[in-house]
Amino acid sequence: MQILEDFLVKRDKGYYCSYGNFYLDPLYPVENAVVSHAHGDHASPGHKNIYATAATAQMMQYRYPKQPLSSYHIQGFTAGFSINGVELVFYPAGHILGSAQILMVYKGVRYLYTGDYKLQEDPTCEAIQIVPADVLITETTFANPDTKHPDPVGEIMKLDVSSNILLGCYALGKAQRITALLNTYLPHKHVLVHHNILPFHRIYDAMGDVRLQYEVYNRKAMKEAGSNKVYLVPPLTFNSYRHAKNVLKAFASGWERLQAQNDISLYLSDHVDWADILYFIEQVKPKAIWTLHGDGRELHRYFSEEIAIRDIKSETFLNDYC
């Protein structure tokens, strides 16, 4: 078995596998798109064929209503399929509902693309499944030894205050996870969701394993008596409400810079931290590691003498190198 250094290359439209003529999470229209999950930086419209899990396809259909339904090729977890001679299998990534790692097998070599993934417990999405691979293609969003994501339960308990809370969060994935955490650990809190978040809550209710308890925000709700309301709003709305009165402000993120000027810091990330990445690599046992989606320099230094590790190379670089 020989690892093909050009099995996956970086092109302007995304990460391309010429051996199967498909892209992973392309940003622009292509013939064959294999989509790991429905966040906008991974799932885009305009493709001829889209291979995705049922939940990812459902969320994409909401976001991109002009995308023909016939273009979707729904794939279940652990059920293999083939694109032009490359065998693929989706495995749960634990990032959001429907998120998938993409295992690609070609000429006996197993290439595993993580997409975005997390190891922390989250009942609103499928738990990550770890599978062995020869080449691990991993995101490096928080691949820094100084990064350690705190316990999510401890973070959500910071919201146990006698005040209404304006909580900024991403509409897909983070908002549903926060709602479930509040329902479980602070059940006396009344969860209100912005109208841009509501459709994703409904998809989670229909396709997930956890029934979320919430109400749709209305203008009077935050003015009514009581101080037990948590109003979930997307980032742009949160920024426009910076000067809102009679509420405490928080923004759910793993990034420290997004905690500035808020009344409550809320470190909730849906990505792996440094320790998680090291554990994951130990379990996958790859012969080589290729990095993308972040800064992989610390990971490169850590494994430089142990495992062959590099960034995904651009096609131009590989051609020049050869």
C-alpha cells in the first residue's frame, strides 16, 4: 500500500480528489460535492451532485431552496458508497447534527477527513465514532497546547443568575446544544429563540434524539415580569443589540476574543482542543497526518519526529514539486 501524496489537493473551489473526481466541502459549484456538515463554510449550493447525511441535506435544503432536490444523494452513517472507484463511508463527527467524518479508501489506503469534530458529550448530535486510518486529514481550529475547552456543564451554570440574558450563538449547532444544556441543568430558565434560529431547532426536533424546550421570541417576552429568560440570538443580531438594557450579555464561543466586553464569559466550543486532538490521533493510529482549516504549526512541531505530518498542499505546489 502506498500513500498517494496528491490524493487530496487544495484547489480554489475546495479540497479535490482527482482519483474520484469529487470535492470535499467545496465553496463553489462543482460536479460532485461530498459535504461533511451543514455549516456555511462547508456546505454551499450549486453543485450537480451532493453526497451528505440526511440531516445535513435537510439543513442545506432549508438554506438553499433553489438547489434541486434531485441533486442530493443521501448517505447513512457506516453505509459505504462509491464515487468513480473511490470507496467512501460517513462516520459521525460529533460536531453538529448530521456531521460526518469522511473515510475514503483507494487501492487499500484509508484516508480519513475529519471535517469539524468534537469529543465532548453532546446529546443533540450523533457521538463521534473513531475509526482507524492510514492518513488522518484533520482540522486544526484549536490545535494549540494552550487551548483547553472547559467543562460545558460548568460553563452553562454561569447562566444561573437572577437576570434576563441576551445570549449570542451560532444559529446551527451551538444554539441547539445550548438549549439542551439549559433544559437539562437550568430547567427554570425560559429559553427564547430568535426567528433565524427557529428553523434549525425544528429540524433538530424532527431528526434528533433530544426534544428541545423553547419558545419563539416576541417583543413583549423580555419585558414581562421575571428574570429567568435566556434569549438566543445569532451573531449579527447580538452585535446590533450591544447596548440592550436590563439584560446580561454573553456570547458562546471557544474564542477568547469573542468574550470581550460581555457580562458573562461562556466558553463553549464544538471543536476539539489540543488534548482531544492528541487523543484522537492516538486512537486513529495514522501513518501520516495532513492538516487543514486552521493553524497546524504546533501539531507539526509535536509530531515532526514521530509521524509524517504536513499541510494539504495545493495542486500547483505538487506539480512544481514533481
